Amino acid sequence: MAEVETCRKSHHPEHVKTNLTHRLNRIEGQIRGIKRMVDEDVYCDDIITQLSATQSALNSVAAILLDGHLKGCVKNRLAEGDETILDELVTTMTKLMRK
């Protein structure tokens, strides 16, 4: 019998999805702006400043997602007795701290 693959999905409230989408759209614009700066040979320090701002914006998106993950997915799986979520959470936190 073939093993059934589970499809993991998040269930963010609509206002959170909208907030994340707006933030990601702004980040996408920032990335395009940085690429344009490189193409136009803008001073390195100015590009680095924009990279830093973009990284900060990405960190904000990650923080929102992590908050929802902890209060939703992690909380629910722990309530169901599934402690494997803790190992997954440690892996996720390690990825976030690699910056």
C-alpha cells in the first residue's frame, strides 16, 4: 500500500494574509530597486543601505509568520500530543538565526 503524503497548510486570517502580501509586494519593489541600482552603478554604500532595509523588511515578515506558527500550528499540534513539532520548530529557529 502506498504511503499517503499529507499536505501541510497554514490557515492565516484574511487580514494577516493581506498584511503579508502588502509587505512582500513592497519587498519585491525594493529588490527591483536594488537591481536597478546595481545596473546603474550606484555607490556601493547606498546599495548596502537598501539591502539592509530589505533584510529588515524580510525579518518583519518572518516574525509575523513565526507568531502565527507558534500560536496556531505549534499550539494545535502540541494539544494533539504531537511533540515532533518541537524538533521542527528548533530547525526553523536555527534557519532564522543563520543570518
